[in-house]
Amino acid sequence: QVQLVESGGGLVQAGASLRLSCEASARTLSSYAMGWFRQAPGKEREFVAAISRSGRSTYYADSVKGRFTISRDNVKKTVYLQMNSLKPEDTAVYYCAASTSLLFYSASSDPYDYWGQGTQVTVSS
């Protein structure tokens, strides 16, 4: 069992930056591929970014490519999502997820076994 706890969300103006953190209770975080997803009010959950177990491979949704950066520190058991040039359409609850089966990454939520409780990001125009 892995517990994931997100933090770092908040209310910011368009153009600002935020860094989300996802701290894992896993014994060894390098055993898990990790992802970030988000869900806006009235919309389905969507993929944001993912990172392989080693951290050498990353994958982004087109909507955030060039603005967001996913990274991980397996020693600190933490995954990060650096979000720059935020837009109002980035407003959502952001969820961290961990997969035991993936070696690299996936934009589908199916392979992810564990999910955090989410952190709210609100971007005002």
C-alpha cells in the first residue's frame, strides 16, 4: 500500500508559477512510475504529465508541454510538478498517481494503482 500526499496548490494570477509536490509513503519510490492528472469542475479527469521510474523519461499533455515540468527525487520519495505561465484553463484539482506495473509512463489512468487526495490549483485571469 502506498499513500500519496499532494501539496503546493493555491490561488494565483495568470502567468504565475506554482510547484506541486507529491510525497509518497512507499518504501522505494523508484519501484513506481508516477503521473499527474487533473480534474476541472464538470469535466473528466485528464492526463497532465508522467515520469518513468528512473526519472529519465517524461511525457506531457500537449496543453502543458513547454510550461510544466515533472521531476522526481527518489531519495526524498517526492515527485514534483513545476507549473509556469499558468492559465485560467489550468484551474483544476491536481492528483498524483503511482503505478506498480508501468516501466515508463502512460497517459491513461488505468495503469495507476494509487492516487492522492488532490490539491486545488486556481488561476485567475
